[in-house]
Amino acid sequence: MEKLIATDKAIEVIELLKKKHGNLLFQQSSGCCDGTVPMCFHADGHYISSQNVRVGEIAGVPYYIDKTQDTYLKHMQIIVDVMEGMGASFSLESAEGYAFMMHSKVMK
């Protein structure tokens, strides 16, 4: 079982964002402003804190998560999904009418 996966719809939106914006990355922090929501940013010039670890990639896009959340989710599979609607975030998909979200389930 892979640690990090994405739904087909999430991959479709990621591909759309890659075409429009180029190099991307995901960051899931534990801070304010949708802190536990996967946020998609331009990779070029984006600062990744030393408090984040790379847990993998989806659709060729690196995915970073806060060390605290990584510890909490160490036995969980991270599933990135997307829903239609405006998320309250700074993430690139918001302008397209989508919001990324994360689900998890116990890894066996």
C-alpha cells in the first residue's frame, strides 16, 4: 500500500494546474489558513520549511507535510481528493473552482 495516493479527479485537476502554472508542489502544514488542507503552489521560489518532510509525489508533483502531522499519520495512507467549490485557501486550484482535501486510512 502506497503512503500517498490521489483520486483520478484530483490528478485531473493537478494536470490542469501543471499546464497553466508549470512546476508545482503541495504543502500540508499545521498552521493557520486551512492548515491541514493540501495546498498547491508554484514550486519556483516557494520556501519549504525545515519543519516539513517530503512524503512522496502525486502526478509528478512533490508533496510535503509538517513533521508533526507526518508523525501523527505515520501508520495512515494519505489520500488527496478534490471537490468542486471554492476552498478558503491560497492554493492554486481555488481560482479554478476546486478545493483539494485530504483523507486518510490505516495502512495494513
